[in-house]
Amino acid sequence: MNIEYVGRDAIVDTPDVAFTYQVMDNPRDAYQSKSNTNDLDWSGQCSYIGDYLVHPFGSNNDLPDVIKQTVQTNYIAPGILKKKTQLIWGMGPVLYKEKIVATKEGNKRIRILHEDDDIDKWLESWGYQTYLLKACTDYQYIEGVFSKFEFNKGARIGSPFIQKIVHQYCDRTRLATAKNNKKREATHAITSDYSFNNVSALTEFKVYPLFDFKNPSANPNAILYSNMYSFCTDYYTVPDLYGSLEWLNRSTAVPLIFKALSKNSINLKYHIVSPQAFWDKKQKEIEANCTKFGQQYKPSMLLEYQKQFLEKISVVLSGDQNTGKYLHTTKSFTVEGTNLIEHGWEIKVIDQNIKDFVEAQIRISERADHALSAGLNLHSALGNVSESGKSDSGSEQVYALKTFLQTGIDIPEMIIMKAINYALKVNFPDKGLKLGFYHEKVEKEQDIAPEKRLINQ
């Protein structure tokens, strides 16, 4: 038997039967079944590190890792997110001042571009463009940015100067509250390996106070979390991607199925779906056995158990000698508010009408692509997600870009640039300059003189 894994999913190929295998999470949550709490009720999973209460990023404190895995195994999501980053970046960061000017249509707020050698030298000294690219990427994936301010020693004698801003990875940084804070508001940030793949990560961590806007030089190092506020959600942002995770999983499964169909002329007979809750339970059982016999638990133990389990399923499903046999499983239910969540195995017989099956999968893939584009708030004309056989017109792309630049830039730029622009206030208070992304005015080709139809270099 050959088992080929693609993420948590797999293709099982034997001489007698072939089937696809998928670990199914709950429809609104790619990791919900790991926890008995409500999808977005993360506060109940808090833990302590030292003298600090750590606020989890997701119901199992792994939302950045879940989004990373779900997006990077998909064929279209990384490109759409990169396109959004490129659209926000435009022609790059520039210094500017805002000014109100009078026009025939009324007063307008415009940006006056500036050059400043002192600020440019400071920005170049710590690689601000690399920092901004990472911040832009974090915003597209998780709609929040962790940044660490490092002050010079002059801050101790009343001459604060921010030497540099360091990007902090969102999967390794968590907000925390000091134990003596009764309001449970975030006061610190703690960096560590929250995947806990390394046992020493429980003791290897660093604690930083959150940046104090009223007293910026109070600490030589401080972390700022700039983010998009999510309705009635404490501490962290719930990104738009959260609601699109299930569509991502659906579109990721389609190429997996096609691969199985084309490889060695395999005709898939079954598609098996298992609940994540089943494997979470087995993982706890294996961990308990390891503890009982004084062994260290390794993720490979669960993977080996899964292989043995799939072998048993393939024996039941394959061969004429197994006619009349069946596989018995049980289902469990979890009540969450008004929702009844079902956890159980499913074995779906795949109709061998390959043409209809392939067309159905393509339609699912196309629908998933459009749902993802809509969920990420990017017009299909900009995300290259067009209807099959149709090419978006130039005018449609121009109007889509104009709408994006008018409505989709300001708030992301404010969040991404928050740390740098506040540092400019601290370091250069008399200059009154801000950093922002520069975008050229969008025009139709027919409105541009032929000799000027060149891409700016």
C-alpha cells in the first residue's frame, strides 16, 4: 500500500482500491474540534508563563500557524494575498505632509511629497523596507503587526531616540497581562515558540512591555501591536481569512483528487472524511501512554497510528473477498449555543462517471476561487479570478483598481505604518513628516498620449 500525504490529507493507493482521505474540521473553523469552547471564545484558553497571563491567539493558540498551513497549501490564495500586498505597496514608501487645498470642487486633502536626508539615513540604517514588506505580508494574512522599538541609551537621560524598529513574527508573539492587573488588559508581549515542538520553549521566552504612547521612552525595548479591530473581540484581530478557511480547504482538495485520478490511471472509488476530534482524542491517548511508560511523545507516533488505521480501512474496502463487509463508526455531537456540531466518519462512494465528476470538481474549485476573492475583499479582475473563458476588460480592471485605491489603502497603510510614523514623531518632532505608500493616478490607455504609454522605471 502506498500513502502519499498532502498536508493532513492523503491519497491511499493499493492494487485493489484507491481512495482519498481528508481530515475534516468544522465548517467555520479549521481547528475548532480541538477545543470544546466557542470558535471565537479564546479567553477561556489562557495560560500562565512566569508571572504573566498569556492571551491565546486562537482557541488553541495556533491561529497564525493554521492560516499559514491552510494558505500555503492552496494554489490561489498566496497569489491573491501577494497581489494585495503589491497593490498597497504601489511605487513604494515616501515621506509626505498632508495639506488642505482649495479647488473648484471644494477643499481637498492632498499629500505633498518631501525628501529629508536625516530621516532617510535613519530609515536606511535599520532596513526599513524589509521591515515594511514583512509588515505588509503580516497584515494581509492576519491583519495585525507586531513591532519592537529599540531605544538608544540616551533615553535614560531624557534624550529618547528610537534606533530601530524590529519586526516580530506573529506566530511567536502573544499579548499578556501581568498577574497583578485586575482588569486583564494587555500590558506586555511575550515571545516564544508557541508550537512547543521544543520542550525547552516552555522556559525560553522573553517578556517586553507594550509601547506606551504617553511615555515612549519608559522602556528601552517595547512592543507595539497595531491591528484592525474585530467587533467585540479582545486582544487580537479575527482576520477576513478566518471565514474563508473552509473554502480554502475545498479548493485545495480538488487538485489532490485530480492528482489521484491522473496518477497511474487511478480511478478513485471512495472519499473518506475523518473528524479532527477523532485524531485529537487519539493524540491524547498516545500522549497518556507515553507519560505512563516514561517516553517522550513525538508527532510521528500519531502519523504511524494513522497509517495503520488507513491500512485497516483499505483492507475492508478492497477485494472481492471482502464483499458484504462493512466499517462501523460512531458519531458524537457537541452543543455550542444554538449549534449542534457533529463529529463522525464519512465514507463517500465516488461515482465512476469521470466526466461528470471532474466537471463537478471544477465547478467547486471555481466557486471556491470566487468566494475566496470576495472574502479577501479583492475584485476578481485584480486577483486574476475570472470566469472560465472570459477575460476581464481593461475598463473593468481600471475601475476595480480605482475603487481599491480609494477604499482599500488608507486603513491598511495606517496600521502598517503606525510604528514608523510614531517613531518619526519621537525622533524628529519638528519635521512633521509621515511615511506612506505612493500610488500613481490610474488612467485608461485611451486617455494617455501614445508617447507617454510607458511603465515608469
